[in-house]
Amino acid sequence: MLGRGGHAWPAALSFALVATSLGCGACVDDRPPSPGVATSSRAAAETLNADLRARCTSGLVPPAQGFATITEIPSLGGRLMFMQDINDDGVAVGSAQIAGGSYHAIRYTDVGGVQDLGALSGFGTQSYASAIASDGSIAGHADHGDGTGAQFGHRYTASGGRTEICSTGCSVWDLNGGGQMVGLLLGQNPATWQAFVWEQAGGLHPLGTLGGARSSATGISEAGLVVGNAQLPDSASGDVGHAFIYDSRAAHPVLEDLNARARTPGWVLRGANDVAGGFVIGYGTHNQQSRAFRLDLATGEVHDLGTLAGSPSIGWAGDSTGDVVGWVAKDDHSNVAFVYGPSLGGLHALSDYVDPGQGWDLQQANGINNRGAIVGMGTHQGVTVGFKLTLPLCNR
């Protein structure tokens, strides 16, 4: 199946936009520091964190007491799982392998635990949950269990069940509280696909491209702003092209190259993954270096969110105050989850806020809500699981 952004990843990586073939720029010395150095570093970090909390104006801040709260979200018996999104009510969604190897969409709450949506009627043999809206409706896609592997996008609610939105193959990657959904629609030629926006009144509307063969819509705001990536006329077949923005509620909406809005030199914005709080979140190249970005829609300023040890970074999701989560490509096969926030002092490995004695390796941060909760995937004691980590908010 095609992953978010129109990338043809293997099923195990279909929800993970891995920065491919980028080498091991983040590999570090594996020797443990001496106890004295570790104690000194921890004390210095706590002093810095106290100063950041004292000077914060909004958004996430470092935890005051030791480490952040982290919760394991268990799998359904398979090897892999991906937690993708979480709303402000604390309901998270994603997909998990079952023992037989198929993927099932899942829903998670702290009280109810993991609910296997894929076991419900109408979800076929393979199903994926990609986003959850403020009203609890869930976006995703599932097959028909007929062996073809074709995926059909849907909106799911507990009261209404699963409602398909496309008669041919499509994937849904995001939705908003107004009922709009976005994703990619497969063409008659399996090598082509187009971004779309769907709404109850008008149905499914393809958005076209930036002159190339492919596009994919990956995020939509509550105000109907759509972001994604689209190929250019001269894009190679495997190239994602440029990031785009599309105002679905404009009188005459058009697909616009996001680079036309950028006012910071040295950038090529390649993919936009989320739009929230007046910011577009994504990845591109900044002075020929692969970097996560946050573009301020009001000013056109593009913020380079940084990286860890010089490796490529991917911005994946943001909250309403401009905090961002994503990951850094550690090597060809593994990533390091990150969180970025002005009141956090910039970009940090998410594991910086987790007790190292608990045995966590946080690899991807995929979703964040406005109450400090972050979801993603990693390993706990060597077992692949989902996680929910909560950081405190500035109380000013």
C-alpha cells in the first residue's frame, strides 16, 4: 500500500515516512559516561529546565519533577504497531499487527485500553487508522477482505460505524471536526495518484498536482487548509516534488506551491505533513541539509527545527502553539523521536524526558494534542509498542 505522502513503503513501514538511504549521521559513541559526568549533566539539565519553565510564555515545558509520564500501548500480538494521532480528549488511534501478520486499526484510551477496530464488521482483513478529530471520528482505510489488497478510505464513528468515501482505491490521512477528510486517490494507472479533499456536501474532489503525475494530501486544519506534497513537471518518478497548500474554503481554491509563501532564503520545502495553529509542519532541504521545518503562515518565516548529530529530520505533527513532533533518521533502519518547542529550548530527543532505567527507545513521534500528550512508536524492554508521553504545559 501507499504510505502517507504517497510513498510506496512496505506494509510494515506504511505509516512511517522514513528518510531513506541517508546514512548513519546520528550514530554516537556507545561508551557510557562516568557516574560523575552523568550526575553533573543531570544537574545542569535540571537547572536549565527550571529556567525554561520560569521564562515560558506558552506551549510545552520540561517536566519539573524528574521525568515525563509515559504509558505503554501494547500491540495486538504482532511485531509492529504505529500510534498515529491523539485528540484533546486523550483518545489515540493507530494500527497494530495481529499474530497472523495483518494490520488492524486500533483506538486507545487510558481507561479502556486498546480497542481492536479491525475486528469490527466492515473492516476487512487489513485496516489502518491514521487520524482522529475533535469529535472522536476516525479517518483511515481498509480492504474488502477479497485478497486484492485494494484499500478504501473511510470515516468511522462509534455510532455510525465505517463509511467509505471512495468507490476506487484511496487512502485517508487526516480529517477535521467539520467532517472534511484528505488523502490520496489512486488513478487508473497504478503509478499515479492525486491528493483529494472530501466533504459530506460535495463528496470527493481531486486537487490535481503541481504539473507532475502525483500528489498526496496529508493534513487539514479546522479552517479547511490542506497541505501535502505534489510532483513538478520535471519531477523524477520517485520524487515527492514540493510541499503544497490548498484553501478548501476559498471562493476559487487552487493548489499552491508552499515555497511561494516562504520568505526565508535557502529552503526547498519538499513535504508538508500537518497544519495547525497558523503553522505548517514538514520537511525539506535548508542549505542542502535535510531538515524539519515550521512555516509561519502569517509571516512566511521558515524555522529550521534542527536535528540530532547532523542527521536528517522530519517534522510530522504540531499543536496550536507551535510545538512540533517528528523524528530524526538515526540510520537506514531506525529513527529517534523528537519534540521541538520554543519553551523547551528547541529540539530534543523525546527520550531526554524519560527515565533511562525504564528501558524505552522512542523511535517516532507521530501525534500531539493541545494538552501535552504525544503518541508514537518505539520499543520497551526490547518489544515494539506504542507510547503516550505527556509533558507539562506553560502555566502563564
